[in-house]
Amino acid sequence: MYVNVIIFFLVILVVNHTYEADSNPFEVREHSLTRPYPTVFSTSNSYWRLTGSTIATDRYIRLTSDAQSKAGGLWSSIPVNYPDWEIHVQFRVFGEGVGYFGDGFVIWYARDPNVDGPVFGYKDYFHGLAIVMDTYGNYVGPREHVYPYISAIVNNGSLHYDHDRDGIDINISGCESSFRGLTTDTVVAIRYENNRLTVSTDTEGTNTWTPCFTINKIHLPTNYYFGFTAATGQLSDNHDIISVRTYRLDSNEQRQEENRNHIVPSGPIPMVSQANVTMSQITSWSALKIFFYTILMILICITGLASFFYMKHYRYRKPRFY
């Protein structure tokens, strides 16, 4: 009898635990990834694919090890068919390098999965969204931020990522974030809702989000894929993905019924272009002011000369009484 009672309570505990684990109706299992990893990749019907140098252990999925000339990727095998989503990526970037290490990794929402290339292990001229977790600055010119640096890129297949310039020509926003070399894992939250992109981080493991940036007017289609890639060159680091949790957000009726498959990815003007536009406006205004000042000085000179000659002429014609 006591054995039956114990078994009954064990069954209740298991059922309750299972219910609690599945109690979140918004999490999308097909686009989430947690331990144990070996069971995830043990079948051909897995929701995720490993590429390149990526290895899966019981504790992490390592895109690249701390060795030169490595490139790896982790890609979802099922496209995202809902318009609004939020993805939480738990990761760790570390290595033996002090002062020189790199290069970082990228969180993708892209059209073409499982493709190798020069952009942190993925193809150039891509279609979709890239959240670049960059740990080393290659650009030797002046810049307004330090590394590590998180930036966003939206590409319709026409933009080239210049690795030597850290993609500054096509970055649309970014923030500094000291996520490398920490003893705790970092979590980055990427939220796309109603054409607004919001990125936040938790680098201290306190479940407290630190805002990174928010961008409006981001247009992304459905049926793209989530992915993660990293690459090392002369510099190297360990780039580990610990977990991925994806949530489907409530969308209004219009967005749910809208056919978003053929939307061309687009976003605001890149930051460098904005700076160039501002500088152009400043330069144009400065040139306009110089022009008006020049005209004003010419008018003043003409007026002064005219007054001088008039007074001189008037003095000579003035009648004398002596």
C-alpha cells in the first residue's frame, strides 16, 4: 500500500513538472534549443543543423574553438512563419588571448541557412537581419565606440560587409557591451514586433535587462531562418552557444493575415550615411552662410565707397564764403 502511495505521488510530481515546463504557450519548441544537446542532433529530423567546425557537447555548442582559421555555424532547419518574435540567446565568448582576440559571432535571421562565407562564417550580400556580436575592431580609423560592440544590419542582398571596416558602412545601430571573458554566461534578447527591433543584454546573470538599442521601421519577411555563425582568423576565441529560447509574440489581425513572404528586408539609413547626410547639411549651410556674408561685405564695401565719393564730390562743389 505504501509503495502504491509513493508511486502515486511520484506520478503527480512528474505530471506537474511536465505541465510547468510546457506552461508557456508562446515558446516555440522548434526554434528553441536547450540541454541535453546530443539528443537534439541524434536524429536526421533534428530541428537544428551544425556546420563547419561546430561541435556539440553536453555543456555547450561551440561554433569555434580558441584556434586560428576556424568557422562554424548552428542553423534552425524550420523557417519562422510568424511575423513577431523574441529570441533569447545564452552564450559565452572567452579565450586565452589578452588584448588580441576575435572576432566574435553573429545571430542571424536570414533567408539562406547553412551557407559558408566571409562574414563571420556566413555569406556576404545576405538577405535578412544580422545582430553582430563583435569583439575586435579591425578598422584603424577613428571610431566612436570601443569593443566588444553589438550592432544591427538589415540587408536586401545588395550591401557588402567590409570586414576591414567592421561593417560600419551598413550598421544601422549599436551599443557597447562587455560580454567577452566573463565568468558567467551572457544572455541577449532580440525582439521584433510591429516593425520595431529591440536588443537588450544581461551580462551579469541577474535576470535584469540592460537596453542596447531600439530601431523602428525594420521590415522583415516571414519564412527566414534563425542561425548563429562565428569565424576566427589570425585571432581566435571560443564562441559557445548555451541555449536558445524563441517566443512567438501576439500579432494584430492585420499582421497575421498579411502575406509577408515577399517583403524585401529594409531598415533606416546606416549610421555612417546619417553622419554623412548631417555633415553634408552642415557643409551646405556653411557654404550658404559664407555666400551671404560675402555678398553682405561686398554691399558694405560698395556702400562705403559710394558714400566716400559722394562726400568728396559734395565737399568740392560746396560754395565757399571766404
